[in-house]
Amino acid sequence: MSVSNAPAMKKLRFALSLALFTGMPLLSQSQTTDVLESPDGHLQVRLATDTEGHLSYEVNYKDLAVIRPSRLGFLLEKPHMRLQRFLVLDRQNASADTTWEPVLGEVARIRNHHNELALELQDATGSGIRVMVRFRVFDDGVGFRYEFPDQEALDHFIIKEEVTEFALAGDHKAFWIPGDYDTNEYLYNTTRLSDIAALDAVARERDIAISSPIGDNAVQTPLMLVADNGLYINVHEAALVNYSTMNLVLDKATLTFRSHLVPDAVGNKGYLQTPAHTPWRTLVISDTPEAILASKLILNLNEPSQIEDTSWIRPQKFMGVWWEMHIGKGSWDLASGNHAANTENVKKYIDFASEHGIDGVLVEGWNEGWEDWFGNWKEDVFDFVTPYPDYDLDELTAYAATKGVSLIMHHETSGSVTNYERRMDRAFQYMKAHGMHTVKTGYVGKIIPRGEHHDGQWMNNHYIRVARKAAEYQIMVEAHEPSHPTGLHRTYPNWLANEAARGNEFNNAPALGITPEHQTILPFTRLMGGPMDFTPGLFHFKLNQFVPERTTVVRTTLAKQLALYVTMYSPLQMAGDLPENYRKHPEAFRFIVDVPVNWQDTRILEAVSGEQVIIARKDKESEDWYVGGITDEQERTARITFDFLNKGQSYMATLYKDGPKAHWDHNPEAHTIETRMLRHGTPLKVTMAEGGGFAIKVKAVK
Amino acid sequence: MSVSNAPAMKKLRFALSLALFTGMPLLSQSQTTDVLESPDGHLQVRLATDTEGHLSYEVNYKDLAVIRPSRLGFLLEKPHMRLQRFLVLDRQNASADTTWEPVLGEVARIRNHHNELALELQDATGSGIRVMVRFRVFDDGVGFRYEFPDQEALDHFIIKEEVTEFALAGDHKAFWIPGDYDTNEYLYNTTRLSDIAALDAVARERDIAISSPIGDNAVQTPLMLVADNGLYINVHEAALVNYSTMNLVLDKATLTFRSHLVPDAVGNKGYLQTPAHTPWRTLVISDTPEAILASKLILNLNEPSQIEDTSWIRPQKFMGVWWEMHIGKGSWDLASGNHAANTENVKKYIDFASEHGIDGVLVEGWNEGWEDWFGNWKEDVFDFVTPYPDYDLDELTAYAATKGVSLIMHHETSGSVTNYERRMDRAFQYMKAHGMHTVKTGYVGKIIPRGEHHDGQWMNNHYIRVARKAAEYQIMVEAHEPSHPTGLHRTYPNWLANEAARGNEFNNAPALGITPEHQTILPFTRLMGGPMDFTPGLFHFKLNQFVPERTTVVRTTLAKQLALYVTMYSPLQMAGDLPENYRKHPEAFRFIVDVPVNWQDTRILEAVSGEQVIIARKDKESEDWYVGGITDEQERTARITFDFLNKGQSYMATLYKDGPKAHWDHNPEAHTIETRMLRHGTPLKVTMAEGGGFAIKVKAVK
């Protein structure tokens, strides 16, 4: 940190420490105010201290209040103190306007354009502790974090709570899930802020493996807010490293959220050593909802790739021995007598993947331990290197190689993370010895170390440890049941995707399942943090296919399942259904075969959380575009103007859309496939059925 | 388990489960009593259930009460229930009389001679849960444990508390340390049972890194008791595997101890899955104190070696860059400017060890991380593979090899065990790459996983994991700051020794230090569980050698330090002092050079806890004997009759004894060395000074 006027600063510090040392009262200080604006001037952050040193910030957008004055600070456990009153020692301004290229992504190049203000603060209660508060203001939002520089007064310290407030300017409409230490797989709720009732929402859930709800006013981020004055505000965090996940607890009287970090086994919320910093607290702000989805603010606040050679990192599509267990055709465990992960069955998947150019085949239930894997807080549950006797991995490795398909490893931990960590090296070595380059991890269960939570600092570090160690072995990772993503796929581009939300598999959950609006909310919430392995592509909708008494259904049309490959960004996409179900609709499956998973450009054509999302993306490797549109339970008509196509270029569009009488509940499979020529600016009207959608391949021709 | 009358049993079980199922009250059952005697008939165990099904045991020795009727049972957390009332379904008797050979030990052969009774019990409250209680009665004591067989009614379960009672028959004299979840490094206290005041004892301690005392009536095992009627009783446990360490809490009104297991981070005390069993609860019983020390009961209750090829396991003596840090000559950390583990200094140790036939040189402070290692609950503290820049391990590896000396690795974890476990494989690989075969582990600090304790189930499993993984690499282990040993060196003979008590280094602790009686108590307490790395051999007694203002002293004479190599059994013995201090007494050091660390026979000649211990041991490799005698702060005269020597054999004895005016406080170094011839039956009188002792090498000649 550079100090603008070092000698003066030294003097001030000396005076202060003298004052503290001699027990003299602190010099009363006047209020301070600092203002920081976005490059385009629309966003304004105002930082102020009052006469007692309390620090607060406020945010305005085009003269509309986004965040009213809100306190910043900490409660520390060690040293045991409040860190909420400050002297402003110094202020530094900076700005940046750079462009960088993600390894994989929605766009080929990302602009990082912001202005920055860092306040250097000293605790006003006499500890001598120094803290920096750093704000970055982009045209599309604000990020800020706390920094604890290397200093004599503070080395190791323990956080009792972060006290960051978000005082909202109105009783906004909110898209929220209950605050929780262990799961983010809740269905989204849409209410006014004043109507948040998290524990009621928890009580409606029946199908989440492990939950640790926080309280009735607690919600998770990303939290999407829509104000009556037309403002769209998304609250989240970026670069969640060596820190606990932030939940938000609402004071309904003041419509103010306060941060609530996930505790560890003994109730502490963070162990840090200077120099250290928190994640960025992010506010993506706009007066159009599409700009929220287009924002790259969270990625811009993450660190560049820590992996130097990224040539081995590949976007992928895969199938898997997975859904058939969820719908009761097979089982994960051998003792069931119905073991799906057997050599013969996996060969069928390999054959189908190979025929259709699908890169990988995931195999769940391949290894010993599934008889006994869940619900017992068992530590030595899987060893990650012992296949069931009916699963001949050597044979399948050779077979897959001849078919040009890669097997994808599955490391379900059952939440027993100590066990996984001590076996991880050998597990990755085992993968490499069998030609596998991608692992799906899973954390279904109460965490071991017992008392730790999925979303605590220890586990957040674990997920990163996996990504880092996997990178040592040139292995790509996607995690199921991790904490909420915060853009770390920029820093660890081999960490391709996460579940970390209610994915397609919940269609099979009897209590709440997945509502038709769900997929229109996910881009505004979960996906703000990064790619999701939603496992789209279900072609069979009544889930009594193998167990006739089941009543659960997939609440989308077939065309909507196709659209999800475009509306849900991920460099790793599953074709979730069974080969036999795809064989019934080979023409529709063609879209899944064709759709890329890596893009050079993305346009958010229309997006309203809870209603509809229409997105166009341009293939990273060609001039082709793909468009996906989805709606909630309402029939809607999409009107697309293809003004993003190259001028003078002809395109052949293949349109996969809902059939005339399609409906998510009583006619989900009905779809039609049409082709037509398009040019720059061609208008197109597509009707989406209730719970429906459409997908378009727009191929550049001649 | 065999059932004597299977069809009848089946019928009974059916009737019971029917009764439970239909809510019918259980048939009232009559009292049952079973009696089990030791092979020699002196020890008698009586097991009884009362009319309500409460199970109790009592123990008598030669018609004297050892344990009055004492309850057995459990509180379970999951399923949530009391498991204390039983129906006796079956009883099985067995007996054994076998002999086995330890890999390393005090004797070449060990006889396992006992009678056994196993009661098969069923919970009387209707759960259907079955439990076995298995008793083994030896001539020198009793072992019993609970077993949970594989069964429909119980698979995974969680222990809330084990409720095993030890109702004593009088207000015995007890040698105890405070019950604690994290340390066993307390000084021993000697009081009547009714005068136990554990928290007062804790309050006197100032130099223990981490302690978690349980309560004023809580003590640890091994607990040594001396009854007014001349009985000696030692309470401990054997084969502590996958279970929490047992502490004992005294009800002073009834003089009854009750088991108190060490909890985990969330307060549970054990996670088990059937089939499972507890450790053995052990009572070593005799009417002579010497028989307590001679007992092999705890070893007999441990499982045979799980390591098949033990040819690489070697007893060893070593020196180390260690004590000079404790006494302020050097430091562990490089930043101190006084870093002891530098290449040049270590070469001096290698030279000295090589000159004197000492096998190994331990180097503490060799690796990065010591600047910041203690007191911060820091997770990523050491990586175990990065030497400080002034420590050239490659050069030292080559140098040690030319000198015929092995370097001994030091893995201080700072209590950050998650960190150690995830790095252990690479740490052991690093050792092997540098020709190292022995590691000293350390656990100074609060445990990570945070909330776990040194003595909990998770850590007890960790210590075993280290021994097992080390064995994969043919590495021998000694642990500092582990939980109390329970004879597991039989099962893992590469786990050579442990600290796990107040060792010689506490001479340097200013508050209590080590009292002259301490070493006479250790064989009756800590050493009942296995070898101790006490690090004897201090030749410099005023510990102001390098820091003049220090007032701490070693409270023994020099001769007593020599005697400890015989009185404290360990296959791994340190010559604890600095080469320069040994060079001042080369004749005395000769005993340390000569004394073996592996034995074919051992005779406890005289032993009174808290007063004196005199032991003779026969070298495993020759006909030579070594005798060690130590006293407390009293001058005593030892009278030895060498009736254990071979008849017709001549022996040359070298006697290292206290000088005429030797005294632990004002004249500790005074010693005389004499030689004389001995034969079978020769009597010898040796005076031990206050805080003194003697050591004799008895060499077979001609």
C-alpha cells in the first residue's frame, strides 16, 4: 500500500499511539466523506464516517437510492473486540480499464473498467489495528472488500462476525432461498422483502439431504431484487477464498440486511492472518434486467488464472450412469441386486456417446461403499480406488479409448472430507492411470470434520484445495453440493462447474420438485456466481418409467430442455437422460449434439426473473449462433430480431420449438423442428408453451 | 459367536420381539449370576443382573474386594436411549494359554493365560439391540470390553457416554493426574481417593501448552491405587482403537469411578458401526507392587502385529538437536537469528553419534514454519518437505551415511492434523528419498479439526493412521503429545514409543518441573500402556548454562539419569543432552553407549510407586544384564541379590552410582564408577542419594 503523504502519516500514527498508550481520550475527529463514481457516472458510492468514527457507505444509481447509508465493520473473537469505529488515515484512488480473455466462457474477451477508492482506517478504540476498505465501482455495479494489511497490531485473528449492512431503499421484490449453513438446493421464493419467511420455506422442503437453516429472516446470495422504481439489484460475493460464505439476515423494520457468516465447529467464523482480505461484497445494479445477466463484475473481481498452462482444460459434454438410479431403473449399490454401474451397462453409454460425439461418460456407483454411504456420519466411507467387482474399469478404460470417449470419475464423499483429503492424491493418481481427466465430486451428507458446515471457511478452502490438487494432475473438476460459486472459475479454470443449487435431478423429488419458473430465476441468482451443472436434456417427463407408482414429473416441455443448453451457461453440460429416451427423439437430440459449450459472444435478448429468459450465444469456434428461450408456467411469445448476426451473411436456422398443443404437464414431449434462412435483422416470432421454450441453431452458410 | 442352544434362543428372541412389538410388558426375569476365576484361582469376577436387568460386575482377589458391584452400560445418542438393562441370552466360557514373541520388548516371550466369560445380552427396554460383555481373567488382573455384534437392530450408532463403573473397596492411596481431553503431561499427585482435587492440581500447572480439564473429581488412567489391605490395583485400558480415551470421574460418596469419554467437536463420544467393540477396560491386580510392573496383561489384550514383515523394525538410540533449544542455546525458528538446525551444527551431532555408536540424530526446527507455529490454531503451518535455507538436507543425508548414522525426521504438526494428514504421503516419500526411517511426530497445540481433542476418537484413529501409513513406507514412529498408550505397540510394532506424559524436558519448566519421585511413579502409571520416550541422559543440571537468569534445574543426580535407561522401558531411547555436556563425563556416558534398548528378560527387583524402582534386564542379544535403580527425594539403600544370573557364569559388573555427597539439588553430578566381579546370588548393596540412583552393566565374561 502506498501512502500519499508518508511523513505526515507517520506523525499522525505516532500521535495516535501516544494518545492510546497514555490512556488519553482520542482526539475527536470530524466527519469525513468520500465519493466514488462509476466510469459512466451513473453509479455513485459515498463513504462516510460520523463523529464517533462509525463507517458507512451508500450507493446511488442515476440519482436513485440503491443502498442507503449502511455500516461496515467486524466483531472479532480474538482479539475480542468490536472493529466498527475508525479514523481515516488515508485515502487512495485508482482506476482500471483493461481487457482479459477467459480460458472458457460466455464471451471471448471481458472488459474490466472501474474506478477504485481505498480508505486506510485505524481502529478508533485504541488497538492500533489498521483496516483497508476498498471499493470498486463499475458501470454495472459495485464491489467492496475489507483488507487487513500486514501490521504489528494484528497478526492472527479470529472473526466472530462480519457486520456489513445492506440498507435497501424499498420493500423490493426478492428472489430468495433460505439462509443455510449446509445447502443451497432450495426452491426459490419470490416475495417482497417484508414477506420473507425463510423457515416457512424450509418447512415446505422435504427432499434436501442436509440442511441447517439460520432463521426466519435469513436468506442466501446471490439475492436478486427488483425495485418498484425499476432498479434491478443483485447482491452476492466474489472470490470466496479462505473465508466463510456470507448469508444475509434482514431487519424488516429498516429493510436492512446484515451479513451472517457460516460458523465453524466451535462457533467461530473465520481464522485469518495478516495480510488478509475478505471476499468482495458485490452489488450488480442496473435499470434493465438483461444487464444483470450480462454483467462480468463478479469475474472481474476474481483473480486471474493461477494455472499457467491451461491447454489441457477442455469444455465438455457428457452423459452418465446417474439418472437411471434417480428414477429407479438401477441403483448405486451392488447389494441392491440392481447395480447400474456394471461393465455391460456402461458400455452402452459409451457406445451411445461415441455415436453422437459426446465427450464423456460419468459413472456413479462404480466404487465400493454405496451400501452404507449416507446418513451415518461415517468417516471411512469410500476409498475412491476400489471398483465394485462387476465394474471392470480396466476393460472400460480400453473400450472407451477405442470409442474416443473419456470416462468421467465420480468422487462422492458423503460429506466425509477428512477421508477424501487423505485419499485424494491416490484417487487422482488412480484416475490418471485409467485415462480420466474429469472428476465430479459430491458432498451429500453432514460434513466430517464433524461440526463443520458445507459453507464454512474450512470447506470453502477444501473446494479450492481440490481444484488446485486436481490441476497438479491436469484434472478438471465439477463439484456437487459445494458452497455457492463466486467466480472462482476464473482463477481455477479447471474447476469447470458446480451444482450448488436445485438442479434438474430435483424433478424427481416428490415434495416440491422444480417449478416451471425455476430455470428463469437461476440465471439471476445461482448462475451469477458461475457455471452450473444443471444436467439438462431430460426427454422423458413422467418419472414412473421404471417405478410405476411414482408420480413425479419433469415440469418442462422437451423444447425447454433443449433451450437450457443456451440459457444456462456452463462449459460442462450433461445430456442427462438415458440413451433409450434419446433414441425416441433422435432429431431433437441432434440439438444437444450440436450445441457448443464454449462461446465467443453472448447477448441477453430478454430476461425477466421468474418469467422468461432468451439468450443468444455465438460459438467460440465458428460464426454459428445458438438461441435459447424459456418461459415459466405462462405461454409467451418471443420476438427476436437477429440484429446480432453478421451483415451480409446467410444463416440456416434450425428451430426446435414447442408443438402447437405442448404443455409442461399434459403434453411435454410435443415439439416441432423447422428450418429457415436468416440474415442480419430478420425478425422471428416464437411461441413458448406453458412451461415451454425453444432452441435455435443458427448456422452460417456460404 | 456360537450359541449353545440355538433353536431355543431363536424362540426366546422371537417371544421378546413379539412382546415389544405388541407393546406387552417384558416378562419379568430372575436375577442371574456368573462367576469367572483366574487360572490360579486367586482372582474372581462375579457378573450379575438384578431383577430389572441392571448388569454389574465385581472383582475379588484372594477374598479381598477389589471392585464392589459396579454397573456396566451405555448412554447412546443415536439411537437415543439408555443401554443399561439387559436380558442374558447366552453365556460362553473359554480359556487360553499361549505364548507369543513381541517384535521388540522387555521380554522375549509373553504368556497369555486367562479364562474368559462372554455374556450375550439383549437390551431389556425393547430395542432388540444385542451386546456382548466379554471378561478375561488372568492371574494378574482382569480385562473386559463391550462388543456390539453385527445385527439387524443396530448398525451405525453414536455413543453419548459409556457408563462403566469401578466401585472401589476403600479410600485407597492414588497416583493420579487430572482428567483432561488434551494433555497427559501433568505432574502426578499422590492422595487418598477422597482427597482428589483435580482442578487444584490443574491450577498449579503453568507449563502445559494446551489443557482441557474435565472437573475436580476427574482423573486419567493408568490410575495406580494402593489399598490399606496391601492390594495394588492399576486401572487402565488396552487396545484403544476407534474409540475415545477413557477418563474416570469419582463419586466420593461411594468411592466409585465412572467412565468419562472424551467428546468430539459436537459433544458426541463415539461413532461406531456393528460389528464393533470398545477397548478393554483393564485392572491389573496384585498383592505386590512388583507384579504390577511385571504384568503383560495389557499387551495380551492387544491384537497381534498387523505388520507382516517386521524385519525393518529396529530398536534405536538417538541424540538430537532439541534440548539446546529448550535450554536457550538455540532456537527452532530461523528468524530468531539463533537457528539450531543448521547444517554445521547437525554435523557435530552426527560426528558425536557416530563416534559413540548412537544410531540416529533427530533434528527439530529443520523446516519452514516455526516462526509462527504455536498458539494461533493455524492450519497451514508446516508442509513437512521444505527445509530452512540453512539446513542442507541433501548434504546431511550424504554426510550421515558416511558416518553410519541415520537422521530422524521431525513432524511437528502444531495440532493441525488435517494439514498433516493431507501431506503425510508426500512427507513420508520425502523421508524415504532422504534415507530416513524414523519420525518423531508432535501435536503441540489445539487440534484442527477445530473442536476435536487430542484424546478423542478422531485423534486416536489418527495416531493409528500414522503408524499404518508409516508402515507402508517402512518408517518407525514415535509420537509426542498423543493420547495415553494402551499397548498398541504390539499391533503396530513400528510405533516404537510415545511421550504422552511429563518427560525429561519438563525439567526446564519453571512452575512445577519434575519432582524426584516422578520417575518412580511413571512405571506404575504412564508406562503401563507402553514405551515412553522420556529422553533421559541429562548430564548438566543447572539449566542456566546458556541463559544465566534461568533458575530451573534437573532434579536428579547423574547416576539416576543413567538408571532411567533401565527403569523406563523403551525400544527407542534418547541421549538427551548436548555432545559438549557428554564430553565432560565420557566414562559415565559409556553406560548410555552400552545399554541396550531391547531385552530378552526383565526382573522387577523392587518397586514402590513414588519411592523407588529397581529393575534388572537381560540384553536381547547377549548374556549381559543391566540393572537400574532410582529413588525419590529420600536416600535409600538398594540390596540386590543377583539370583537371576546364570549359575556358574562369571560377570564383570560396572557400577555407576551416586558419589558420597551426591544430591539432586546441590551436587547432582557427583558419581563414582566401580567394577567388580559378580556370580549367581552375589549380594550387592548400593546407596542411592537423595534424588539419586544407580546403573549397573553386568557383563558375562569368559
